[in-house]
Amino acid sequence: MRTRAAATAADGYPVGLGGALSRCVPALVMSLGISLFLTLTLLVVPIYMMQVYDRVLSSRSLPTLFWLTVVVIGALIVHAVLQLSRSLLHQRLGEWLGERLAEIAIPATVARTLRDGTGSTQSLRDANEVRGFFAGRSLPTAMELLWTPLFFVVLFLLHPAYGAIAVAGAVLLTALGVINEIVSHRSLVTSSDASVQAHQHIGSAVRNAEIVEAMGLMDRIIVRWRQANGEAAAMARRGHLRSEAIAALSRFVRLALQVLLIATGAALIIERAVGPGTLFAAMIILGRALAPYEALIEGWRQWLSAWAAVRRLRDIEGEGTVRRSAAGLARPEGPLEIDRLVYVPPGASRPTLRGISLSVEPGEVLAIMGPSGAGKSTLARLIMGVWKPTSGAVRLDGQDVHQWDRATFGKVTGYLPQQVGLFDGTIAENIARLEDAPAEAIVAAARRADVHGLVGRLPHGYDTEITDPGFLLTGGQRQRIGLARALFGEPRLLVLDEPDANLDQAGSEALLAAVRWARSSGAIVILISHRNTLLSIADRILELRDGVAVRVADAVTEPVPEIAPRVAAALPRSA
């Protein structure tokens, strides 16, 4: 049985965070090799300077100076090309890794939101953090540090005293780096986590902007944000102060070492132990050798932030990964079977649904009734495979809906939730479920929902952007566009949760017509409502109370022409 994870692996893409990072290893090895050649080309300038001072000036040979200069300029051109190549390599690597991590972060965020409503875009920010780390200067600097022993070897060849000073400087800067990690790691990581919580407070307020404005909660929202942000700022300030103090100390150490090197070189020249050119060469090489150590200390925050982002991504990695099957499930023709269904929400001890069992045949309409909190919407989500049952199963044509590949399942089902959410994009894109569908199929779905004329009155028809500030969709309009989206593609299973909550009389009539069409096409239709209006079109009724099926009965139906006037009379008159 082929799973999406297996398909991903077979297509050559890594599975999971560990797989994505492992695929970066060849590129990092290539970058390490380029860094070696960059280090070697950096030695050209100090060697050139030493040759000019010790040989050219003493021999007064212009041809020697000319050819030395040509060779050095050629080496510098190679250095520039290699540096550009390494930068492009890391940029491309960061882009590739960012895409792979987003493929982990987005499903995990959606899964967490479905489970407990705590999902946020933090995981995407974490993916961007890691992408920026791989595309930035932190990794190349670390690779340059690995090749600094070549500089030390050259300094020892010039004179052991030069080499000893360089090694002592490297040891001191390494020690400062370790101290920086010890004193600032906890503060910066805690600050990062607290900053995430502060952003979540704001995200919650934005999602409930209407309530915040209507009930005057802005001051309290700001107070809560200040408390969370204050904690993050305090920890960041503490970590930043310690990190900057050590960075300042590292700069002092590097400058002091240069002064010590100059004094040592001058003494060696006075004693005629080395030539004057070696002093200038040693000064340049020492600066090159110690630069990566200082850069790592100053950029340690990027390493900590990237590590914290990887840790958070690892924590959520498995949340969006569910083994699902797409084999042999193209167009279901069999019934919907609910088998001893039990669901206990995460963190709860009491089940929301208990022992629900029934079967719905193709072409049959089931109305689910019951008071608020009876478990109707929970049952709808379980039927659509959004949530996994605690025990029991929901099967469509004999296949477990939760184990069904989501993309394949979506092509044969339609769903209208209580809270109709429309995506940023055009009306056509929303009806077509964000796919590039033929215009005929989009218009057909709109006509089934009787929303074609409504769309025609919008500023740009089907190309009208949902986010267009020039107009606002009413609740009824959003619900009818959501109904068209649910009817798109002639679904075999149609689940409508409170589909008439915001509809006027015309909308309710369109809804009834759409349900009749779905039933006549052989679809299984699940209607959830508090109102008795939809009972007129139902074949059977399931009544829920406290998560238990208290009644499953056949509805008393009449021919459509006879009940239509009564239905129209019972419909609400306001939008």
C-alpha cells in the first residue's frame, strides 16, 4: 500500500527533518572544499608582500615585480570567483531547505490547529530562520575556521614566535566562545520561546478582531502582550548584554595580539632573526587566522536561533504526518458506515461521542439533529476524516476515511463547515478549491449552489478577489460560495454543517435544490442543523444528545412539489 511518505521518498525528496538536513551534506562538503581553496588564495597577498619587501626591493628587479603582481591578481580573481560560487551555493541550499522545511511546517501547523486550536505560523518562521542560517555567513565562517590551522603552519614557518602568538590567540578566542555559550545560551533561547508566546497572544487577538473591537478588549490585549513581550525583552537584554561584553573582549584580545605580534616581529628584525617582510606578512595572516573565531563569537546568536528553530520543528515534525492510502479509492460507490464510533478530545476525560453506529446508502440524505454541544460538528469532522476516532471507524465504500489520502479523498467529497472560511484569491479559485479547473466546472458548481447570478454582480465576477477592499461578502454570500465549493466536482459524499445558518429565503431554497441534486446524482448527503426546515428533504434522522444517538428514524417525506410551499413558508425571511 503506497503512502504519501513513501511516494515522497521514491521521488527523490527526503522524508522528515532529518532526511532534509542529510540531503544538505553533499553541498556542505562542496562548500568546505571551496573554503579550503579560498583559504589558500588568502595566503597569496601576505606572501606577495613578503617577496616584495625581501627580494624585489633589494634586487630592484621590475620584471620580477611585474610577474609577481600578475600572478597575485590572477589568484585574487580566482578567490573572487570561488567566493561568489560559495555564496550562490549557500543561497540555493537555503532556498531548497526552506521549501522542504515548509512542507513539514505547514501540515504540522494545520494538524495542531485541528487538534487543539493552538496552531500558529511560528513553524513557518522557524523554517525561514533555518533557511536564512544556511543561506547566510554563519556556516561559511565555521568552515573557514576549520582551515585556520593552515595559517598557523605558515606562521610557524615564518618564525615559531609568530605561530605561538597565533595559537595562543585562537585558544583565547575559543575559550571566549565557550564562555559566551555558557552565559548567554539559556537567556537567548528562553527569550526566543517567550517571543513566540507574545506573538501568539497577538495572533489570537487578530483572529478575534471583531470581538476585541466590539467589547473594548484592546487595552487588556495590550496588557497581556506587554507582559509576555516584557519577559522576552528582559531575557533578550540579559543575553545580549553578556554576548556583547564577550564580543568586546574578543575584539580587545585580537587587537592586543596584533600589537604583541608587531612588537615580537620588531624585536626579531632587530636581532636579524627574520626579514622585514615577514612582519607585514605575519600581521595579515594573523588577522585572517583569527577573523573566523571573532566572527563566530559575534554571530553566535544566529547559531542559537537556528538551533532553537530546528528544535521546535523537530517537536512538531510528526504532527502533520499520517500514513494514508491512495490505492484503489478513485470513485466510491458503496455506503458510508459509522461503526461504534467513540471520540475523546485531546486532554479530556469524557467522550464527546459514544458508540455511534449507522449506515447511509448512496443517494440517501441523513439529517443530524440535536441541541448545542450534542456532538454534531464533531461527528461531521470524524465523517470527513479531519479527526481520528478514539475507537471505532468511519468507512466510505469500505475504506477508513481517516486513512484515506487527503488529496484523493477531497476529489470525491464536499464539506461545508459551520464557520465558512474562504481563501485569499478569486471567487473562481475558492470554488475550484485552489486548483486550475476549467471554467465550465466552476460555473456548473456555482449554478448548483444558485450563486452564479450573485457572482455576476460582484466587481469582477468570478475574478473578484476575496480580499478586495472595495467590497465585503455577507455571511450568507460566504456560505453560498462555500456551498458551491463543496459541490464542485460532483462529490460522492457531501457533509453540510449548519448550511442554512446565514441564509435568507432565496439561499435556503437554493440549498434545498442543491441537496436534491446531490441526492439524485447518487451522493451520500449528511445535513446538520438545528432547524426543522431541512427535515423535509431528509430520508432519515439521527438525533444526538450528549454524544449519544438517542434516535435514528426514517423521516416522513412527501413528494417535492407538495412540500415545497410549506418549506418556503417555514424559511426565515431575513438574511
